[in-house]
Amino acid sequence: MRDTMKAWLIDKALPIWWEVGADRVHGGFHERLALDGTPCRDPRRARVQARQIFAFAVAGRLGWDGPSRQAVDHGLAFFRRAYELEEGAFRTLVAADGTALDDTVVLYDQAFALFAMATAGTVASDPRPLAASASRLRRHLQATLKHPIGGFEESAPPSLPLKANPHMHLLEASLAWVEEGDGADAAAWNALADEIAGLALAHFIDPETGYLKEFFDARWRPVAGQDGRIVEPGHLFEWAWLLVRWGKLRGRADAIAAARRLAELAETTGVDPARNVAVNAILDDGAPLDPGARCWPQTERIKAAVALAGVAETRAERDLWASRIAAGVSGLSAYLDVPTPGLWRDKLQADGTFVEEPAPASTFYHIVCAIEELDKALGAGGIGDRSRERGAALPSYGG
Ligand SMILES: O=P(O)(O)OC[C@H]1O[C@@H](O)[C@@H](O)[C@@H](O)[C@@H]1O
């Protein structure tokens, strides 16, 4: 299973997303590739450029012997040239030729800019400016978007609802700076990670149901009406993965317990057993809301299961999460079954058929991250390593 996924990544996906997915004329990366492998000339979102930089930054450590440094340098050059604003934030959208289309500073995009700079620093030919740029951007967000209770406003001047989602990616970016950064500004990155994890535990997660909500009023209470009840199983998994990482770092059993509950709820109420996929949205009583299933919740299902298998307290619990890793990989594999290997489908519908459309580059980062987690879990020293635990007969994960 792990070897199959890694072979797909190294032999098929990374080559096509570099050889065809990188734009040699205008720089940066194409937003989508048609399923015959032809690039689409769509406008380009900042978040997608940042995500592709991450994907190529970790490609080398996953075993790709292609030009990962060149790809990161290529992505960074376009990202900074086409998106960076004077104050160090990044605009949200440019045309396929790099012309600015929308200068709005969206919190979600800034999170991905911080994340890309953290991982790019491990491979870029000149990593020196990245830590300073990231610290400057973090300070800019704190100066312009800080919310008085905690976390960040969506925009300046403030607009509602406040959202959990960009905070999830800010936590991911802060953890990347803590774990992969060069040590610069470590105290500030640790503090930001702590603040966001604290916000999630105190406000995003409903203490009664254990579900994590999406949309909030100005005091971080879920908004009234249906929007305040929306739950995204993909986000439950993604937060669970992050909260386990943060909980391990800080020795916070409560964060790990909350993560376990999030992922358990997502598995039991957010996965459609007939299609073996995590669906797009449910309500906070488990009722279905959007039975479609995008590709990315499947990658998050794998990441959460890996994290929870790693902190399981009993062998039975670990075996349960191990079986969910396998189920997640099997669910994801259906999306990768396309005429041009290395591409994917994005939207599985309620009737079990996929929407016919180009493959979005935005999904690559999710898949790469899931494969990296799978690799850690099933490689030496991981949960499948018999030498790790005396006397434990561990499940077999196949090849
Ligand atoms: O919708 P795209 O850009 O493909 O992103 C895919 C998804 O990524 C996840 O991490 C979440 O942040 C989702 O809210 C988002 O929709």
C-alpha cells in the first residue's frame, strides 16, 4: 500500500506536475491539468502556488530524484514576483500570465504563504530571506487582523462570519516553522501554534457533541441557523491530525483526546460506507448535508488515522486506526484511477460517478502530505514496525 502510493507519486505524479504542471513561459504552476494532461489557462490562486511549492519541497525527502530544488526556486520566484504586496502580504489572484487580478489579502492565502516559506527553506537555493519574510508577514497579520479574543479576523475592516478553516492552516504553518524552520523567531511561532490550538479547543469544538464548527460570530460563538451547525468531515480529520501533532509537542492529553473524538465522529458519521469516502458536509447531529465527496477529505482521513494509530493506547485501538488507514488509502485510490497516471479526479457524486473535469493542482499538496504521513507510519520505526513494540503482532499492510 505504502510502496504503491509512493511509486505513484515518484514515477507518475511528480514528473507530470513538474514537466507539464510548471509553466516554463510565465513561471509558477498551472491551476489545473485536463485529464489528457493539457494545462488549463485559468486564473491562479495564491494558495495553489504556495501548495505546489510545498509539494516539491518535500518531494526529495520522499525519494524523488527529479529537480526538487529547481522546482521550489521556480515556484518561489513566481509567487513572490506575482503575488507579494508591499507590506509583505500576498494578493489572492493573478491571471495565467501573472498579471494581478485581485489584490485582496485573504487570511487563508497568508497561511499557505507562511507554510510554503517554511518548507521551501529546507531546499531552496537561497533560504535566507524566507524566515525574515515569514516573520514580517506574521507580524503584519498580527498588526492588521488580530481578533481581541484570539485568532484573526477574516479581513480588515472586520467582516463576519469568522472562520475556523484559515486558522487550521495557520496552525499547520506555525507547526511547520516550529518543526522545520531554522530556529528564527521560534518563540513567536510556538506562541501562534499554542494560541490557535487553544482557540480550537475552547471555541471551535463544541464540548457537548465533540464536533468542530466552521462559522462564528464576533465572539467566536457558532453563528445562528444552519451555517452554525455545518460540520465538514474532512476538516474534522485535518484538525485531528494537527491536534495530535500539537498535543504530542506540548504533552497535552486533552488535545489528543479531542482529536480522537473528532476523527472518531468523522469516521462514524462522516464516511459513507457504500462508497468508502468521507463526504463533504454533514450537520452537527450527523445528518447528511452534502453527500458529494471531494478528493481532499480522503487524504485527511489517512493523515488522521496515521496520527491516531501513533498515539493509540491499546493494541485494539491501534488496529482500528490501522484498518482505517487502509480504508482511507483504498478510498483515495479510486480518485487516482484516471487515463493519464499522476492526475486525479476531484469530485465523487452521491450516485458514485465522478465529475468529468480537469485535475486541480490544489489537491496535490493534500496527497503528498498523506503519502508522507503514510510513509512515516508504515516505514521503519512506524506503527507497522514489529521491532517497535515487544510481543505485539502488528497488522500486515501489504505492499
Ligand atoms: O478547495 P481547494 O482549494 O482545492 O482546497 C481544498 C481544501 O483544503 C482543505 O485543507 C480545507 O482548507 C478546505 O476548506 C479546502 O476546500
